[in-house]
Amino acid sequence: MGVNPDRISWLAVILSAVFIFFQDIRIWTGALAIIIILDWLDGAVARNMRKKGRKLEEMTDIGCDRISELLVFSAFPLLLPLVVINIFLSAQRLRVNMPIVLPLRHILLVYLIGVLAGVLPDVQQLVMLW
């Protein structure tokens, strides 16, 4: 008996709701770091349990990842088309076993850390530039 990787995936989805309810970059950065760790952890647990490759578990993991991205990027509406691209790539992955997706949450985490460090402009400044 061990930890179910699907539960870890759903925990990441629940944590992604932080982006809807809070408008604080420090909270976003911490939550996103935890979400990325949970995403890695669910894969590691699945491999350890030799569940990787089972269609239902794989679909749950991919679905949770895309739902998490939708929730996270709801705070950045101009970037939502990137999530749509990832949904399409995920559908292709399931169809032809092509594991290619854009690392959107990872890129966003690097950006948020850059904003907190003062080396990148925040979202409001970027929107004003457009």
C-alpha cells in the first residue's frame, strides 16, 4: 500500500486555485513551486508503482496537468492560448505516444522569481507595454 499518484495530481489541481483567489506574486510563486514539485512527485510515485504507461492513469495525470495550467494561467488571460496549444499537444501525446508539451508552469515560475528579484517587469508593466 502506498501513495496514489492520482491523488497527488489532484492535489496540484486544488493548489492551482490559489491563482484565482489571490493576487499576490509571493503566494503565486510559492504555490507554483509546490505544484511543480507535486507534478514531478506524481510521476516518480507512478514509476515506482510501475503504473506509468497505463492509459487511465496517464490520462488522469495529463488531464490534471492541463486543468492546473488553465487555473494558473487564468491569472494571465493573454497567455491562455499557450494552454490551448498544450491541450492539443496532450491529445496528440495520447493518440501517438508523443510526449511533447510546453513547460508553461516552469517558465512562469522562472518569470515570477525574476519579478520578485526585481530583474523582470511585473505583469502590469508588461500589459502597459503592449
